[in-house]
Amino acid sequence: MQHLDSRAAVAEEQARVSHAFSALAPDAASAASIWRSELDAAMRPHAETPPDSALAASLIAAFEDVVGRERFSSMVWADRNAGSIQEAEAILRALPVWVRDRELEAVWARQMEGAQADMPATGVLALATATARRRIERSARLYDAANQPAAAVFAGHEQAALNLAVLPGLMRADMDGALWLPSDRDGRQAYCSEGIALECALARTGSDPRAGQGARVLRAALLTGHAGEELRSALAAADAEVLHAVASEMSAVARDTANIDAIRLTALLERPQDAALLRRLSAQAGPRTLALAHFQGRDALTIINAEPPSPLVTRAARDRFILAGVLVVLAFGMVLAALVSAFSVRVSGKAGLGQRIDITMRELLLGRKT
């Protein structure tokens, strides 16, 4: 089983995720422009709400996929060594493959080194506008401290109520500065006594080490409105096993992305089965998942195949399966021969072939020992 190869199927899904980003624009210049404008829009403050730093972080992680490492390096190389991108492409394609790859990799490395000197936190930020960089730096100073207690609450390390309205990426003007998520203990007392079945079941699931984080994410999504009415109705009608499975999937999504990202990504879910697709998508996209949902909407779930990819049977795995099959046939034959021999002895009263061979082997072994 260890020789089954699932890497090809995983690589295909990773390539589909990258293609979903790169297909946003036909060339590196347009892609870089889209990336800068979306980052600017995410970091632009709105009335009574802070910038969307969660989406900005996801866009930063997706930069290489959006602009394309090779085509972006080709564009920069053209600016430095040729008059147009077409001329640069002609020159680069005329070079040996390893020389071309070395040239483009050197361009990318120099670009990132220059970026790191300008903005030590993240290299690609130097390619953003100066306004976006200032807002990201200011947002980190103002709001990152709020993420630490939130992480402890969602992980289950702290049994305290959490004000979702102060978390960057969740704050909205209609929250009026306070939107409290009760702890699992308080949630069980409040929701269960008031007969709110879904929230009560999720609060009880919070004690599960595998599904607890996802259950708290789902409660937060229901509270903030990111989880739609269709998902709420489907979860309310689901049994405890399905609810536990959805919470477990959302725990994995939160680990692959972030708690705030996972809360917002519940907007993609309409059925409990969609949680498995979201978990597989987040496993491939990681911190880029929120940016992918921003660009693709619910279509982001279609990037992942409906059924999990089956591992490919390699030659080594096939040989071992054949050997295992032969051994099973031999073992079955030995057991069958023993049963037939025992039945023959019982009917005829004479030793069967198997017993005669056994007696001879014992005599030979005992004779040698004596």
C-alpha cells in the first residue's frame, strides 16, 4: 500500500489551483495591476470598519500564482534587457532551457531580495503601492494583538467569551462594536436552555479534540452571518454524526488557513458535503484560499474534483499486490489440503499424505538431533 502513488493526483489539483489564479489576466503586467488594485481595495478603510487585513494577507500569499513566477520574471527581464516582452520572449526561447531557467530565477531572486530590503516582513509587499504598504504596517500594529486571544479561544485553550467585532476581517458597521461568541460552557447553558438546537449541539461538540475548533468556527459563522440560511437549515436537519463530520472538516480548514478565514469561507458552503470540498481546497491552496474565494466565489469549490483522487498503482505496488495474491492462494491451498487430509484420515483410518510427510520430516529432524 505504501507504493501507491497519490502525488500525481495531488499535483493535478495544485496545478488547477494555480491556474485559477493565473487565468485572471493574460499577461504579467495585467496580473500585477489586478493584484495591486485588489490589495489596495482590501486595505482601504470603510465607514466605521478597519481595512480587510485577512484578505490582504491571503492576496500577498497568492501573489506568485496571480502574476505567475515565470511570466513576471520574463516581464522584468524584458524591462532590463529588451525593448518589448515579445522580443524578450524570442531571446529567452532561443537560449538553452537551463540557461533560460537560470536567468529567470536570478531575476526573481534579485526582485525578492530588493523587496526584502524595502519591507523585511514580506518580499512581495515592495511590489504593492506605498499606500497599501503603510496601511498594512499600521493595521498590523493596531489589530494583530486581537488575534492572539482569539486563537486561544478557537483552539479551546481558554474558556472565555470572544468579541468577534474587534477581529480584523470580521468587523462590520452593523455590529456596533460588540458581537460576543460565548464559550463552549456558557454556550451549552444558554443555547440548550433556550432550545436553540443547532448552536447547542455545536457547543457540545466543542469538547471534542478533533472537531472542537471547527464547531467554534461554525458558531462564529452563524453569529456573524457568513454561514447562509441554506447551510443553517441543512445543519439543523443533520444528525449528530454529520454535524461532527462538518465540524472536523472546518477544523482542518482553520488549520490550513486561519480562524477568521475559515469563518468567512463558510459562505461557500450550502450543504454539509461542501465542507469536505472546502477542506480539500484549503489543503491545496493554504493561506491563498480566501483570495481564491474572493476571485472565484462559490465556483472555487469546483476546482477540486467531486470525488477524492484515487492513488495511482505504480509498478512496485502492482508487483507487491501480485505477490500478496500468490501468498494468499498458497495459504488457502495449504489450509484446504490440511482439511482434506484430516477428513481422509477420519474416513479411512490411514495417515494421509500430509501426515506421512510430517512424520518423515520429524524422524529426519529428530534423528539428526540425536
